[in-house]
Amino acid sequence: MTYLVPLPVVMPLLGAAITLLLLGRPRAQRWVSLTVLTATVAVAAMLLVRSSIDGPLVVEVGGWVAPMGIVLVADQLAALMLVVSASVTLCVLVYSIGQGMADGNEETPLSVYHPTYLVLTAGVCNAFLSGDLFNLYVGFEILLVASYVLLTLGSTETRIRAGTTYVVVSLLSSVIFLVAIGLVYSSTGTLNLAQLVDRLDALPDDMRLLLQGMLLLAFGIKAAVFPLSAWLPDSYPTAPAPVTAVFAGLLTKVGVYAIIRTETLLFPGGRTATLLLVVAVLTMLVGILGAVAQSDIKRLLSFTLISHIGYMLFGVGLTSSLGLSAAIFYVVHHITIQTTLFLAAGLVERRGGSTAMDRLGGLARLSPVLAILFFVPALNLAGIPPFSGFLGKVGLVQAGIADGGVLAWILVAGGLVTSLLTLYAVARVWNLAFWRAPHPDMPDSGDADRASRTEGAVQPQVNTTGQSGAVLPGLMIAPTVALVALGLALTVVAGPLFDLSTDAADDLLRRTPYVEAVFPGGTP
């Protein structure tokens, strides 16, 4: 079934081309996008099943034999990331369609949105499947171009300013990555990941450490790890709600995925383990302290996004199978939950007219459905049992205790403190935005009964600004409900998911399954 491997990249690119030909026909664009992403979810699921049974699936792009040509590799880690990311992008697409219909398409340029969104999806999938460092760079650049367009939709001054900051930072990380690629090629004569396994091992330790450090720096900026994360809270909250959601859920995780892939496959042995652990605890604590200080829901969630990247680095820095499997599990959990919370924040903005907590109140009474859609993933993010967030953190704590080192114990303590502060942050949002009396400036703040009776109905003419209204569109509620359900499903299937994460982690640490899949006859 290797013919399935390139489809998660090819189908979105083909869909983007078709939607470009359908400019001015938003209904046709919507159906093409929905069909393409649904098919991508199905293909990703089949790749996950086959890679779990048969091992990594490899395709040589254009028929050029590796290492002369570029290869796409779908092992268990890549396939798992594909399934989660494709599912999330499909739900966010439905949400954005509902928002566009409710706004009458007056503020949202759908003709640009759909092809760009599909190109973004192709870039994410290409990064996950890439078996070549330069192709990984291409995937990041596809993400950069598409995300800049999405970030500046509407062309407001705030979005253009935030988009400029985002592009400058992203280009800086891309330049560092490109320089690292040049150094790798000049040192080894190849960029094929499987071939680099042997050739990097033969390099002097100082040269290997330099290459490893440059790649970590480039990926650390993209993953928004501290102290390379200051750009994120100023960029993401300015975008439209569905764009912010997909950025928060996926783009930083592509950077985390690149760190996991290179640290295990190319640079085993834990030479940077101490650095990763120190960065992890700083990312957790500084990020969550920033969240506690915020008065806007979107900015608060942006800081929690940064903070919880630290949990993933914690697992990677331990360099053990248990730590790596817990990190993979936590990546899957966080993609789902963080996306859900940003979609819920978009619903809060539509219902309450703002995401500033001092201008909100009474949403639990005015909109019970919205209250549930925020409450459940918020508890999951905070790690309240028995949710998947709790299970992922338990796995990381167990890995830290099993390591037994001083830094590992510091990370365990830092993780527990971060979890408690996350609970405090989301409880503060609940208290101010949902529990206290409605703010007088909120739309229909005095008519909670009517809001409760009409909640969930589709009403395209809610408000042409898309900022407030008593009725929440059904096409915005439905995908949010689906992601809440997916987050709960992660708890139900936590056992099999942890088994899958453990298998993926073991393959990553052994390295031989990946190398033998790309070069069955031995590395040239």
C-alpha cells in the first residue's frame, strides 16, 4: 500500500489547484475542500494501520532511487501525526465554513481562504512524511507562505503588523535551518535521513554537536520554546478564530515533531539532554506564568500553548522509551485540546462580543452549550483525572521518576506546578467569563432564557461583523463538539494509544526499522 504514502500531500495540493479554478464560486470551493480533507483523514488512517502491521512505508518520489531522490516515509509516528492533524484540519474547516456563512462572507475572503488552507495542510503532511532534510525545509516553507496569507486575512492593521512579526521570525528560523542543511551536506554528502544515520555518526563530536545545535535552534523557534517564543502571543490571537485554532494546534507541533525525529534518528545518545530538560522546565514555568497574567482569553491560551510545549520537550530530553512515548501521547492530546479551546474562544467572542475577560460574564447561563464546550477541554488541558491530559502527564512523571536524575526530578516538580497553575488560569476564565453576572455591554445579556432556547440553531444573519450575537451557528458548534468528543475519546482509547506511542518510540530509538525500510539492501 505504498501508493497511499504521497496522497496526504498530493490531494491537498490538487484540491488547492481546483479551488483556485473555482474562484468566485464559494459553494463549490467548500465541497472540494471538505472532500479532499475527508479523503486525507481516511488515507492517513489506512497508513497508520498498515505502518503498525508492516513497518514504515516508503515511496521514492518521481521514481528516483534513494539517496539520489527524495523519499516519503510513513512510519508509526508520522502516520499518527497525519491522522490527528488531518482530523483537526477537517473540523476547523467546517467551523470556518459555518463562520463564513453566518457572516454572509462579507468579511471573510473565502476565495483566497480555501486554496491557502489546503496548501497549509499539504505543507504539514509533507513535513510529517519527509525522509529528507531539504524536503522537510520545503514543508516548513510551504507552511510559512500559506500561514502568512491566513494570518493576514482581512488586511487589518493589527493583523498585518502581527503577520510581519511572524514572517520575520519564521524567516530567521528558516535561514538557520537552511545554513544547517548546507553544513550537513558539506560534511556528509547527503541529506537523506536514513543515510545520515551512519554518516553523522562518523563525524567528529564537535561537528556533530554544532549541527545538532543549529537544527535545535531552528526547530525551537518554530516550536515556540522559551526563550524563542515571544513572537507567538503577539501573532496568533490577532488572526480569525479558525486560523488561530489550526495554528495553535498544528504549527508548533510540526517543530516538536522535527525535534523528535532528528534527536532520535540523527543524534542519539542524549548529548543535548541536559539542555532540553532545562529548556523544558523554563518553557513550562515562564509560559504558564505569562498565562496567569493575561486578561484576554486568546492571549491566555497562547501562553498555555507555549507552556505545554515544555511537557513534550520533557519527554524528549529524558531519552528513554517511556519518556518518548509519553511525549508522543502528549503531542496527540495537545493538538486536539488546544485546537478545541481556541475554537471555543472564537465562540465566546461571537456570543459575548469580546475575549477580554473584564467585558464578559454570565456565559454559563446565557449559553450552556458554549459553557460545556469550554469547560471540558479546559479541565483536560489542566490535567484533571481521568482525562487524557492527566494520563499524559502521569506518563511523563513516571518517566521522570524512573530516570532518577536531579534535573528529571526538577522537571517532575515543574510539571506539577505548571499543571496547578494551568488549572488556576482556566478556572479564572471560567469565573470571570462564564460564572459571574453578565457584563452590561454584552449582547442580550439580560435575556438568558431566549439565548438558552435558541442555542445551537443555524441563523446565517446573526451579525455581519461576526463578533457577537445571541445565537451561535450550528456549523460552528458541531465541529467544536466533534473535537470535544475526540478529546474524550483519547481518554477512552488511552491504553491502545499509549501502546502505539510506545511502539513508535521504540522504533525511533532503535533507528534500524526506519533505515532498513528506506534501504532494504543496506545503507550506501
